[in-house]
Amino acid sequence: MLNKMAFPPEALGAFAGIYPNSPAKLTHGLVGHPLLSLDALAQLAQALPAGSIEYNSGFLPIGIAPEDVPAPELGVVETIRRIAEAGSWVALKRIEQVPAYAGLLRDVLAELKAVVAPRTGAMMQLEGFVFITSPGGVTPFHFDPEHNILLQIQGSKTMTLFPVEDEVLFSAPVHEDFHLGRHHRNLPWRDEFAAKGQAITIQPGEAIHVPVKAPHWVQNGDAPSVSLSVTWRSEWSYAEADARAFNSVLRGFGLHPRSPGAYPAQNRAKALAYRALRKVRG
């Protein structure tokens, strides 16, 4: 349970002004929360199943293929406890598998419901992620299918975000392959992309709204960092994903389908067509 609101009224007002399409800096009140200390997070890592933990070197190129990421040298608990000098990046995934963190996630996301539900539909697949990063660490260039707010708890980091709908950055088939499980979330980087990025730096008590599938990479500051990512899916995000998948089917017949539209376009026709096709295929 939260002792106070995670998002102050001005943050909720700012969120209402930009959701769901635009990145923006917000504020929050979770700094110092006992579940987000390094000791608590080391215990969380012990409680989570191995498949919910990812950790590796924090000094990676902006663009790197997943198979090229080197294996870590320390165990995850030791990495977290020694994050100041470990030169590592740790992701604790789906923290709601542990009851105390499920309560924290539920309370935080409940504050957003009044803005989210009327626009993109009910909040579904509520998931939380914690990122623990050594000074100077880099999270490579990637995108994610969820609605996301990243809350900075300790240290600082700069996230550089790129336009979601810019298919000069990535062609439509890259999006389609991602939703069909044929493309990893990490994306190829080219230096000419840099001019299109929007860099947002957050300190403890600040947060970033990250739109669905907004490509981004992250550079940690000069102190150890702890960030909490609260995410959800919506009927709108599922429809966008299914419309992308249906476009892949059409492309297989030699057609050149139009990409799904950004919100408020609903993409329902293609989404329903793909869902029907998926049901027929079993």
C-alpha cells in the first residue's frame, strides 16, 4: 500500500495532456519507498524465477544484436549489491509475481485509470519492471509493445526517444516481425538516427511517459541508478499489434498494406480480421 499518491495532481494533469501519443517528463512520489531500496531489490531477485531476470554488461553499444551481448561475470544478487562498481545492467521483470510488488504496481496504476480507460480502453496485463544500472551504463536501442511510465528512484538517466511512426527509421515489416515473434526488441542503430531523437533526463522523483513502440535507448548518469517501469496493455495496443500482424499476411500475397494509424485511429477492421484468421489456424 502507498502512504501517499504516487503521482501528484500536476503530474496527472500533465499526463492527461499527452496520453497516449507523446513522450513527456512527469513527477512522482516514490523516492525512498522501502520496496525499492537496493537491499529490497536483492531480495526480490532471489524471489523471482530465473526467467524473470536479465542482467549483463552495462557498457554496450547503442545498437547490439541480442546474441552478441556478453554473459555476466557475477550472480544477480551480488551484481545488485555491488552495482556501484559492477559495470552492469539488471532488469527484474514482472515484479508483480511477488505479492508486495503486485500491491505497489496495482496502487500506482490505479491513479492513471481515469485518464487511460476513456482513451485506450481498460488497463490490461499490468506488469512492473525494475532496472538497476551501474554508473555510465547503456540500455541498447529497442522498442516495447506496452504503455509505459519509467519512474526514477535513485541516480539519473537520459532516455533518448524517437518518433513511433517514422518508417524511415524502421520499415513496416520490422514492426510486423516484432509482433509475430520474428524480431527481437533490440533494433539496429545508424548514426544518422541521432538527429531525430528527443533526449529527456530524469532525476529521482521524475518520470518519463514512453508511448507504445517508441524506439529509445538509455544512458545512465554518473551514479548507480534504480528505475521502476510500470506498464500496461490496452485494447488499442492489442489492435495495433494485430493489425500489424494482418499486414504481414497481406504482404505475403504481394500487397503493400497501409500501416496502422496512430491513436485515435482504432485499427479495428484489420485487428478483427487477424483475430479471425488466427482462430481458424488454431
